[in-house]
Amino acid sequence: MSYELTGAGGIAKTGNFAVDFIFTAGTTLTFPTSGTLATTDSSSNLKVTLVPSPSYNVQLNDCIVGCEVSSTPATPFDVVLPSAAPSGQVMYIKDYTGQSAVNQINVTAGSSKIDGNPSGAIIFTAYACQGYFSDGTDWFTL
């Protein structure tokens, strides 16, 4: 998948690349192929990260991670949630390209567990989105 990003002053980048968005209140991010991906309310900032590579270590300031899962080669997409996240931290992992039925998204959390499972969780439904929250020690699905 290829994107064109145009910024202030007409600066553009075309090709495959990771993009971090940091929103201020009232900002909306839209993509022509998928409609509104995320919005913020009047009291919060929201960071959306689109990841083209088959693995990503989620950062504490990420909120939504859009995985650009490929249909070929047949390899899973690996996402690692932070082991040491503050209690109440919420993150969402999204199959942005609809290919997780072909190449599953493996979600792990380093030395932490997800729903009591040290092996983590799996996203395997096309276009699925799974939310996770931390109790300060482990992660739980929403």
C-alpha cells in the first residue's frame, strides 16, 4: 500500500512509511479509502500510528496502532505492548488493511500478560480492532 502525505507548505512524501499523528482537540483524521479513522474530543490528545512493517513495539504515547498487514508473504504481524504501562493506559490495535484473516496480528506484552495469558492475544478477523487496558502490571482486552 502506498500513501501520499502532504504537509504545510506543500511538502509531500509518497511511498510506504510510518506516520505518527498527534491531534489537538477537535481534530479529525480522514483517509479517502476508509473514512474517519479517529477524532479527538475537547479534552484529550490522540496519537494514531500507521505501521507498514510486520512488527511494532507500541510506545506509551500511542493510542491507536493501525497495522498495515500484507496479504503476501504469509507472515504474521507482531505487535508488542509496553510491559510497564501505567494503570488505566488504553491502546487499540487495528487491522488497517483487512488482511489479518490471512496474516494474523500477534499481540504480546513483553513480560506482562494479556488476560492472564503470557502468550498474548491474536487478531485474525479482517479489519478487526481490539482494545487493551493496563492495570499497571498486566493488560486486559476491552
